[in-house]
Amino acid sequence: MSLSYIWSIVTKVIDICILWIVFYYILKNVRNNNKMLLIVKGTIIVLLIKIISDLLNLNAVGVILEYAVEWGPLALIVIFQPEIRSVLESIGRTQLLGRHKVLTMGEREKVVNEIMLAVEWFKKNNIGALIVIEREISLQEYIDNSTKIYSNINSYLIENIFFPNSPLHDGGIIIQGDRITCAGSVFKTSMNQSLSKRLGTRHRAALGVSEESDAIALVVSEETGRASIAVDGELHYNLSNEEFRSMLLEELGPKSDTFFASDERIEREADDDE
């Protein structure tokens, strides 16, 4: 077996791996963007109809679809330019090897407990709040335009940030790992037409950031005191304290329990020994 033959095999493997990586990140970001998902579905339907028309010799339909296939990509780029740009920005913000801190079970529970104390206080006092937790996709563009804090997560600090008439209460805070990175962040609001008109700017901002990233957005309504969670472009509205805590713990968990189960088991055993 010659070196040139081995090298040709290696290059083919690299070629296929790069192609699959590109497809993976495109599909991953398209899945979280409802409009782009509709574009993909529509394109697939048009191509299927084109294949059927060729098989059945449907001349009139075939001619129309030939124009659609020929000029369709250009039309899609022009019409859906904002959505395509959003997906490309999301891919650009994604870190291939992950950038967020993986929390241990103890750290995760502490983060959830501190957030829950603040959320329960907000609900009792009808105080609006927006808390965004970064995961794989970077939120640096929002951090750059907000007030930096870089503090350990603390319920009293969160309560003071969103206290009425405080300088930063109108924006949102961003949490990275177990630290509050910034406050006063302004997020792009969702353009989802199916969202209830009764929901205000905070809910639309929470849904918006969950549509363009994999962040977890927690929101408390100033008018009703209801707590909700937006994740993966879906708003889970008016959750009870138990539902809120359970969902937050689940979303903050590691992507694969297989890789972290042993660490958590060791941590639990250490706690038992104490």
C-alpha cells in the first residue's frame, strides 16, 4: 500500500468529516429557528413535487417548478435574508469545543436555589425580572453592551438588580456558569406571531434569545407575578415553583449523564462521608 493511496484515504475521511460537521451545525441552528425550519420544509416539498412531476410527465407543473428551482434560491436569499443572517450569526457564536463551565451537581443546585429564592420573591411582590443563562452559544454581543458585574450568584444581588426604579431593572442579567456576568442587557424580541398579545417585552425578549441561541431565559411578569421559562424557541408559561425548579435543574444538567455520572456519584459519596 503506497503513501499516496493512504493519503488519498485520509483526505477523503477528512472531507467527509468536515462536511458532516458543517451539516450538523447548520441543522442544529435551523432546528432552533422556526422560520428557517419552514423554509427547509418548503424547499423539500417543492423538490418532491418536481421529482413526481418528472416521473409522471406533468409538463405544465414541471415547467413552473423548473423556474422555481432555478430562481428559488436567489428569491429565498432576498426574502429571508434576516433569518439566514441570524442562523449564520448563531453558527459563528457557537464554540466547537464548548465554552461554558460544566457545573457539578453541588454547583448546579446552588445556582438553582439562589435563582429560586429570587424568583419566589419576585412572584410574591409582582416584580418583573429577566434572567438569561448562557450555554454553548455565546451571548458576548449582549454582554459587551451591558453593565459588567462578574459576581458570584446571589439571590439578594438578583433582587436588588430588578428592584423597581433601580438603574438596571429594565434590562436582563446574564449568568455564565455560577457567576452573574452582567446586568441591563437588552435582547432582540421574538417576532413569533402566535405569541399572545398580552405578553410584554420581557416575555418576547426571553423567547427571542431562546430562538437565536441555546440559552435558558427565565422571566417573571411584573403585572401578574407569573414565572415562565423560554428554551429552544418555546415559552413554558406560568409554571409553579416546583415545575420551575424541576425544569431549570433539568436544563442545567450535563448534555450526557454518561460522562458526568461518575463525578456526581463521587461527589454524593463524599457528602455522605462528611
